[in-house]
Amino acid sequence: MQNTQPTLVVLTTGKEAFVRANAILQMTLMLRKFGQEPVELLVLGPGIEILKSNQKNSPQFSQQLDAMKAAGIEIAICEQSMQNLGLTPDQMFEAKIVRGGEEIARRMQDGYTVLTF
């Protein structure tokens, strides 16, 4: 059964809590697989570390991100968080670059359920 209540998952947990970040990515994928639509993922603050393409856990995160994209989940990264951590888009897995706070405000205005981890 499809649920048309849109959901935005906001991940602020970074690689310092790998197991937790991994579980949140899995939960986001399961929301979509069990009919939630649309489902979007926004990473900001320390959470952007999981989108770095050159770290020890990159292969595992890459597989999860690919599965999420294949399921139709849009993945976005906060531009300001990247700047604050001195990162550039070419150091990251492919994701839409947005202003995190504005994106959350817009999604709330659009009636999204916002889950923050």
C-alpha cells in the first residue's frame, strides 16, 4: 500500500557514529520500499562525511546510496556544511547541492514529515 505522505530524512550523524549512520540509510531505503513516497535524504553538518567518496567506509556507503537512488530517493547535501568542513563537490558522492536550512523549511511548508537523526 502506497503512502503519499512525503518524508524528508535529515541526517546529521557522521562517520563518528558509522553504525548509526548506516542504520539511518537503511531505514530511509525501507521507508521507500514499503510504499512511502516521496522519500528524500538531506545530509548536513557532520552527516555530510558519509558522502565523502574517499574514506575507508566509502564502498559500503556507495552501495547504499546507489540502492537509494535506484529506489527513487533524492539525495541532497548542504552546501554550507560542505564549505564549513572545507569540502568540494568533487570530493563527494553525487548528490543535489542545496542550502540545508532553506530546504528543510521548504519541505515543511510543502507538508513533508521531517525525521532528523
